Amino acid sequence: MSRVHLYILSGLLAAAGCGFFLYKLLVFGFPLQPEARTDVWRVEVQLQFEAAGGPAKASLYVPGRTGDLVIVDQSFVSPGYGIGTERQLGHGMRADYSIREARGTQVLYYRAVVQPVRVRDDTSRDPVPPLPPPQFEGAQRIAAETVIGAARQRSSDAVTLASLVVKSLKEAPRGGEAAFLLGPQPTTRRIATVAAQLIHFAGVPALVVNGLALAPERRNARFTHWVEFHADGRWRPLYVNDADRAASHQLLAWWRGAVPLAEVSGGKELQHTVSTSRSYELATRTALNQQRALEQKLIEFSLFGLPQQSQSLFRTLLVIPVGILLLVVLRNVVGVKTFGTFMPVLIALAFRQTGLAWGLLFFCTVVALGLAARFYLERLKLLLVPRLAAVVIVVILIIAMLTVLSFKLGLERGLSIGLFPIVIMTMTIERMTLVWEERGAREALEQGLGSLVVGILCYLVMNLRIVEHLLFVFPELLLAVLAVTLLLGRYSGYRLTELYRFRVLAR
């Protein structure tokens, strides 16, 4: 097979792995850091009223998705009440609580979980609903025409017209037309309402947006109000308060128009209380909660769709290729001598269970005692298979002895020594004995020490939390690891240890 074929195959594997990785990173929103967290807001609305003793119905507007925020979960807590939702044109989604008979104090709840969106949806492209014309009559109509006329003279388009209308209302001098339209002591909602009416009166579709500024641990949150007008094919926000403009990414649009948040029939003394709180959740969980229908299907057939026990297993298995790649580099490029091909990686897996310090101690103890037993068995002139079987039995007895001894000494780490791959330990002892007899003690110790060093390095890399996170969340990265491994398979240059060994000849 030619090198060109290998390069093309490796390039395709690397491109596929990196492509899937970037898609899941940018579209699915999976985080790069294992402990990355994101804001999660919890909003609760409490409705309370006095029922008259007959049928009762309470209506409450509920929030929807905005450009920066999304409702990932919502619940209606209303014992005995039926719940129905209906979209009101130009206002938003309304929930209706109804019951056949109610008497006394009634308490209803609405709860929502709000998170930042991973991919911003352009809700500004929503169509324009049919808006009723503003009702200006008599002196109000004359005042409205005066304010609009002054704004038109100083504006060049719909955007500047709307901005000038809001500015004239915020800076309305006492006794002027704008102050007449606002009335005495105007609130923010009143300014937003009049501004929307004037902008719509000027021929630009506009309405009032009633939203909630998400703030941590607010017991009695107040709604804020701003204006949206339609210009150049999209809805544009226009904030009355400068504070809303600064925190626009944390404004949850709740409902639109001058209608109240909640209404009740069959009862009286309706009151509502809104509270908000903030918490932090893992960004991975947040990304999983925000997937759309097709993406949910893809995730169901991924590692996230497995049971938790299987996920824990794959978190360990998926880091093995990284250790193997490191082993290939150390053997073929650096030139470190080891026993076998994958034995150092298996030692690294054992270190993940016991810890590095205890693992080194147990490994050296088992190998030393096993070597002594193996040299003794050599004098008995046994055949290969019975000799290996005898070494396995000896290794198991050594591990059992060390486990009991560590338990009696109160060393809990010693209880995990049984997780060592017994067969691999046996083959290590057998291989080390053969090298010792054929090439001498120095060569056997060099290969044993090399295996231990490579095992430690593989452990340090495989035990990194970010490596485990990236390969579990983005397993397609293994395609890139495979591509690098294939390229290293054709490497035939000098190893670093050979350059050092023949340094005198090189001079």
C-alpha cells in the first residue's frame, strides 16, 4: 500500500473526527471543560384569590423562548384544577386554571426553569400580528400628532423615529403635549405603553413587552417594560430604562400588550407574587436539556443513551486509546524498551484503581516475589504450560497475602490490589525471567523499568479529568487518534535513544 493511500486515509479519519467534534461543540453546545457550569434560573409565580363558592377560572400569561433565554421545563401546581394553554395573538401564551367549584382562599403556582440558549434563535423575524389602531381622540389626538410631527422632522427612518418618540416621553417638560399624554407621575409601564401607541400611530407596528429581569434570590420580583417595533423586516427592542439595555441578555420576555398578567372570574382579590433564584448546573446537562427533536434522537443512540453503569465503564475504556498512542510514541519515536506491547497501558489502568503510589508498591512487590518463585520453578524443569499455571497460582497467593496484610494494617487502598490483571502480571514475570536468562539481568531490569515508566506516564495522561471528559463527550476524537497512530505506523526514522546512543558516530 502506497504512502499516498495512507495519507489520504489518515486525513479522512482526522477530518471526520474533527468535523463531528466541531459540530457537537458549536451546534449541540457540549462544553470543553468537565466542570464547566452555566446559569440556571428558576422562576415561580404564585396566584392567590378568594373564590366565591362556584365555578372559578384564573388566567395567567406564561413566558416563551427569547433570543437569549429558553424555557427548558415548566410545571403548573394546582390541586383540583384543570390546566389548558392557548396562544393569544399579539400577547403570548396564556394558561387557564379552571375548577367546577371552589370556596375560600385559592393558591395556584406556576414554575419555570430558564437557561441561556446554546444557539441563538432569531425571534425578531416573527410575523407582525394584527394590532388594533391606537385610540386617540380630541385633545389626545392633537397632542399625539404634535409629538409624532416633531419626531418625524428630526428622524430619517423608523428606527430614529421610534428612538425620538421614547426620548421625548422620557424628557417630557411639564405642561407639554408629551406630559399631557403620560398623565401625572408616569411609571415605566405608562411610558412604554404611550410610546408603543405613538409609534404605531405613526405607521410603524409597535407593542409593549412585559418582561422579568432575572436576578438571584429575588422574593418579590417586579416586571419591567420596554417597546418592540417592526422595521426593516424584524422586531427591534427599544428600552425605556438604561438598566434594561445593559442587562438585555437576562431579560425574559413574558407577555406583550397592555393586558394584565393574570385575571380571575368567579373570585376576587387576585394577587400575584413572582420570585426568582439562580443556581449553577453542569454545562453538559444544560446542553442535553436543550436539544431539539432530531438532536434528541442522535443523543439517544450515543453514549449518553446508555445506563449510568455502562457510561462509567466507557469513561474508562475510551481513555485506553490515548494511553496506547502515548505508548506508540514512546516505543517507536523515543525508543523506550518495554515488556510486550500493551502491558504498560494495562498497568496504568490498574494504577487508576489503586492510586499511583500504592500501585507502584504493589507492582514491585508482586513482581519481585513472583520472580523469586519463577527462578525456583526453573530448577524443577517444568514444561511451559504447567510452569505458567504454577506462576499464576503463586501470583494469586501473593496478591491474597498482600490484601489481607494491608487490611489488617488498616490500609484500605490494599483492598483494590485484586484489580490488577493477574494474567498480565504472570506474563510479565515470565517474560522478565526469559530476558534475564537470555540477555542478562541488566536488559531485564531496563525493560522492566521502561515498562514501569511508560505505565506511569500513561496513567498520568489517562487519569486527567479533561481527557476522560473529552473522549466521553466527543468519542469521535478517537478517529483523529487512529489517524495519528496510522501515520506513526510508517515511521522508520531514528529513535531518540538511538541518536543518543550513536552520538559519537554522528560527530
